[in-house]
Amino acid sequence: MITNNNHSHFDDDAKKQDHTFFSKLVIPYQKSKAAVWSELDKVIPELPAAREINHWHRLSFLAVAATALILTGTSLILRFYSTTMNTSVNEHFTVMLPDNSKVEMNAESTLRYHPFWWRFSRNIQFSGEGYFEIEKGSRLEVSSSNGTTIVLGTSFNIYNRENKYKVTCHSGKVKVVSKSNQEAVLTPGYHADVNQNGNIAVNKVAKPEESVEWGHPMFNFSSVPLEQVFRTIETHYNISIETAQKFDFTYTAYFPQDIKLEECLNLICKPFGLTFVKISENKFLILQK
């Protein structure tokens, strides 16, 4: 009997609690479905499961962003990484490009290209003098301060020093573009001279091989203005030559490049009745006797 009375007491308490619970419960049946979902949205982000989902979403976003950053950085390195080659006085150097094209560089010349980007764009920046043997393939550009040479597969010589720009075609076909956007197409045996104004003069060359005589240990001058001869000697011996006056002579000679400087100057000056004076270790003055 005691057990039954207690059980009845517990049932009465449960009913009172249920009544109290349901009396406090307000069911927002009058709200729209959109309003109900809006209320739920305020609660769901606070749940542990929702926080875990957001956490993984953030991790995924960071992973994608990091991957994109790495790919972008790698592409920039491949695109802009460059190799630069320089030759000093009395130095000749042969550069092999990624496609087996070859450039023989004369003294005091500079060549720059992008090795990792070569298969996409064959571009070279060049100054000085060089003989190019280019493998057939996509368009190739050699850019210099005084003009641009465009080729597909050919061999040619470029001379780009100070304000002078000369291109001699040995095989194939090349296009020369000046700073003023004048153009000339060269075939074997022709060379283009580009002046300071960007005008191009195309001429037939009797002996195209003379344009690369610098690749051999011989000086070969054929009716060359004397002032230009002195500029060549300056480059070869790393000296400075001044003239007391302007000499309107042309010079023709063929002699080894490994002779002593004084002997070289004598060979040049003697035919014109000139002499030279050594001002300092690397500076000489040319005078009329």
C-alpha cells in the first residue's frame, strides 16, 4: 500500500510539471515558414556540429588560397628568371641556348635571356657584337638598344655598339626593325645599317664572312674609316684613343690581333704620316707628324 501511494504521488507531480511546461511553451504557429527558418539560423551556428563544418570550410579555403599562391609564385619565377652572359676585353665566348641555338659573343658584349620561359617565347636582349646560329622553330627576337632582329631559323651577325646597329644575314632570312619602326627583310649576302634616326640602308655584301672576322685572331679592315678603326683598337686593347684632329682617311689592312699594342698603332698610323703619344698607361693621342 505504501508503494502504491508513493506511485500516485509521483504521477501527480509529473502531471503538475507537464502542465507547468505546456503552460510556458509558446508555439509560434502564427509565424511564416521563412520567419521560423530565420530563428533557426540564429541557433544553428552556435551548435558544435555547425562550428566544426565552418572550421573545415575555412581550412579548405586556406588550402586553395595557399595552392594558388604557390602556383602564381612559381609561374612568376619561371617567367622572369633570367641568365646573363658578359664578355670582357679580348674575350670571346660561345653561348648555347635551350633549343641548341648558338651565339658567339665578341669582346665586351652582353646577352640576356629567360631559360625557363624559352619554350614559350624565344627572346634575347643583346648589346655588343655576336654571331647567331638559330635553330628553326617559333619566332625569335633579338632586342638591342638601336633595333630588333626577328628570325625563324637562320645565321646572322649583329653589331650594336653606341649608336651603330648593323645586321648581316648569312643564311635564311631575317627582319630588322628600327626604333622608328622602319623594317627591312634581309636574305643571305645582304646587310642593314641603321642610323640614329632609325633609317635603314640595305646593301649587298661582297664577302659576308668578313662580318665575323672578329671570331678569328685577325684584324681585317677594308676601306674602313680611320676613326672606326681606332674604336675597334680601343675595344680590343681596352684603351682610350684621342685624335688631335679629325682624319678623313679610310684604312685597309689584314694583320694578327695578338701583336703588341705599339706595333698595332704603328701599322695603322704609318701609312697616313701619323704618330702616337702615350699619355698614360691606357690613354694614347694620335698626331699628324
